[in-house]
Amino acid sequence: FSDYGTKLCKLKGEELAAAKEGFIGILKLLEGELGDKKYFGGDAFGFVDVTLVPFVSWFYTYETCAGFSMEELAPKLVAWGKRCMERESVAKTLSDPQMVYEFVDRLKKRIGVE
């Protein structure tokens, strides 16, 4: 997941398109695993949720860098992310999505990827 996410922020042209396709494939896989459950393990927030929830802060950056909508491509995953953010433990620990994007944008300018 993070490997493709990094590529979405660093690549252009055909390489970006290939990374985007791979990333969308992962989103679809996660959507399928989540299904109609509240959390990946069912009704309880569990290990898989804890492992994946940090990426919620990056959704906006991925969308912006690669030009797609998480809501359109993975609505169940977005809804899961919102449910997770309602948990105090998650809300207090995740970075603000806008700040993540601003950091990545500064980094892209520093390394010459614009």
C-alpha cells in the first residue's frame, strides 16, 4: 500500500498511471475484504484496522497527487476511515490530512517532482 502511495506522489506520465492502477487494485482488494462489516474484523476494531488506519491521513494526498476520488473508487473504505476517526484513540493520533499533503508538496518541490 505505502509503496504505491509513494509512487503516486513521485511519478509522472505512464509510470504514474501504472502506479495509480496498482493502487486502485489494492483499494478494490481492501474494499472486498471489508465488505459490509463495520471494521475489518467485524464489529470490533482490531489488528488490521490498527495497521491500516494511519493511511486515512494520506487519502487526500493520494487523491490530489494522482487525480482520483477515494470516495468514488472506495466508498466503503472511506466510510471505514470515518468510523475509525470517531474513535478518540485514532482521532488523537492521526495527522491532519491537509498537513500531510502540505508536507508532501514541500518535499516534492525540494526533490524536483512537480
